[in-house]
Amino acid sequence: MSALPAAVRRWIIQVMSAAARHRFPIVVHTLMTCEEAILLLRRAGTGLADGHWAPPGGHLEPGETPRAAAVRETREEVGLDLDASQLAAVGAVHFLAAGGGLNLLFHAPLTKRVTPRLHPGTADAAAWWPQGELPRPVVPWLETALELLGSPQWFVERP
């Protein structure tokens, strides 16, 4: 960018800053359960909540439906090809961390535990955990997400 005139560089920085101010991420997660256990990944190399356990998930891409994003992220992060019809919408959890955003949650009840194939750069471990005995640390919204499973409540705001 240094080869550009100073006025153009300033304009690009202003536009990029304005875009960052108006960015509100929508993150889609899949709560995969089997026999009262949930599959969690230990985040690593993402720069956000690394070292914390979380279900597979990631950003909703432009033009993508939330259900399609859940299918894609599950395939990318654990190597499991789910059919969109296997996913039940659970709810949404608003968050203020990292500038704020919205987690959309889907549930995929499985009949058998799968062995995940981890995607490098997003997680360094994966395990099935009893829902009442979660590892530590977990992402701050996970326990709220689990409370939404089977609940008539569908939306939670979190600081």
C-alpha cells in the first residue's frame, strides 16, 4: 500500500475502519450429541478463545444459509458430512466479547459417537464429554447453549 499516494492510503484506511466498525459476525455452531455426551474441540491457532473447548462452528459466509454454514463448518472442522435435515435449530446467543455478534446454534443428535478428523489451524484436540462434566475452560456461552437444548427459550443476551 506504500506505493499509493498518501490521500488514497488515508481513504482506504478510513473505509477499512468504517467496515470494521459495522461488522457484526454471525457465527454458526453445531451441538453434536450422543448418549448425553457432546463433541467439543479445543480451539487452537484461531486467535480467539484459543485453549477453550467449543462445539464446531464458524462464520456465516455471504449468501450462505445458517443451516448450510453449520453443515460446512462441521465438515471442515471435524470431517463429518451431516445432512441439513439432521440439524434442528436450537436458538441464538448474543455476545459482546470481541466487539459483539450472534451465535446461531443447531443440534445434531447422533446415534453413535464419531471420531473427528481435526482441521489444522482451528483445534488441537477433540473429545466427547458428558454434558454434566464439561472440561475447563469452555467458551463462555457453551453452558447457556446447552440450557437451550430442549428449552422453549430460543434467545439469550450475554455480556
